[in-house]
Amino acid sequence: MGSLSKLLAKSSEFSVSQSSTCFEDINVDVVVDSLKKDGFYLGMNLPEEIIQEIVLFAHSQPCYGYRQPHLGFYYHQKELAQSYYGTEFTLAGYFNTALHCPVINQLQSDPKLLAIAAQYLEHEPCHQGNQLWWSFAGESSEQHKRKAFQMFHYDIDDYRFLKFFFYLTDVDVYGGPHICVRGSHKQKKISHLLLPKREKDEEIINYYGEKLLVSIYGKAGFGFAEDTFCFHKGTTPIKRDRLILQIEFGTTDYGMQHDMRESSLLQCMNNPKSSTVSAKA
């Protein structure tokens, strides 16, 4: 009991500093209670100036098809990049986001996010990494959905872990909403635990029921916390591309979830009519 008291006292250190947080109106206890009960909490909105800075970063820095360091291109070059690389992209992510985008670096150290993570994990939170990526609108085959995490699955990133997601574009029913299964972080079939894999909608609905599927919509800046041990998936945007930021905390940094790459390894399409590529940080 003494060790638990020390742990809770330690986690409270992260909740006292309110002045530098972007989420002054968020109640840590309410968020954590929702996470424990449902596996998620909705409604952690980013300030407009932070939205604009991240979107500007996304339009001014190269992204990488399927997060492959040799498939770099600028967002506005997507159609040219598909022709240049000879493949269709349904997803493209960024590297070294905290290094090159100061507001992402600020968010990963936000005291309110740290306080939520500490209380939910019952452990001093360790920042595991960030991910910023585009999901591109259009038709998507089952193979592409698997590559873009657009089939139901759950994550096993750590013994305990927590993710914060922020939409950077408006997401409605046509904009690629994230879907999670309420309460599935606490309840899974034995086969789901023994043989984790991408699951089709029918399998998830047959076991949990359609009422437990929660589609998450929101304007640019809308955020949510999720224990992604829940079954969840992205959906393919239909009318507009979706940009989303993920910030993850766990109990241990295994070096597997971060977006840091050596700049010398990153290759970006420079001139789509040329056969050369250039290194880009």
C-alpha cells in the first residue's frame, strides 16, 4: 500500500502545472475514468494557432509513402509521386516531427497530457513517440487497408500504454473517421488474444455488437485519448484527405514507436521527371 501511495503522489506532480498546458479545461480524473470504463475519451481540442503550425509543417516538409524512408515527396506532389515511384499511396507519414515542428515538441511535453498518462498508467509516463500522417481519399483494396491500418486491430506497444490523437483536418463521415470498440480493452475472445491479426468488420460486430462501435468525428483540432489495446481502425477517407497526429506514452521506451530517422537515410523525390532522388531531413 505504501508503494501505491508513493506512485500516486508521484503522478500528481504532473497535474500541478496548469499555466503551460494547451488543455486548461480538461479534468484529468474525468479523462482517466472514461479511459478505464470505455477505453477512450473524446474532446481534447487544440488551440487554433497550434493547428495552423502543424498543418503548415505538413505542407512544407516531405512525407513518406507508407512511412518508408526512400519514398519521400511533398504533399502537393502526391499524384506525381505515385507515377514516379510506380505505386499507389493510401498513407504517408512524416519523420523527425518533434525536431522540426516546435509545437509538436511542446505537445509531447504538455503537463496535462503527462498527468493523464501518469494517472492512467499508474506509472511515470515515458514518451514513446509521435506519428503524423496523411490518409489519402479514394478507393482502397483490402491489401491497402491492411497496410494503412484500416482494418480492426489492437496494439501491443507496451505492458501499458496510452495514445492521444488530434485531427488536423475536418473529419466527418466522408473524411476517414477513426473507429474504436467501446470497452474492448477489457474484453476479448480467447482467439483474439492468442492470434492477434487484422479482423474484418463482420467478426468484430458479431462478437461485440454494432452498438459498441464508436465512429469519432470532429473539426480540425479535435482530439481524443485512447487505450489502443481496444479494437480500433482508421477508415478510408472518401471526399478529402485526413491529417492526424498521434502522441504516445507508455511505461518503457523500447525505441519502436518513435518517428526519428537519420536525415541521410531519407530520400525525397526532387524532380519527378528525373531519375535522381535527394536526401532530405
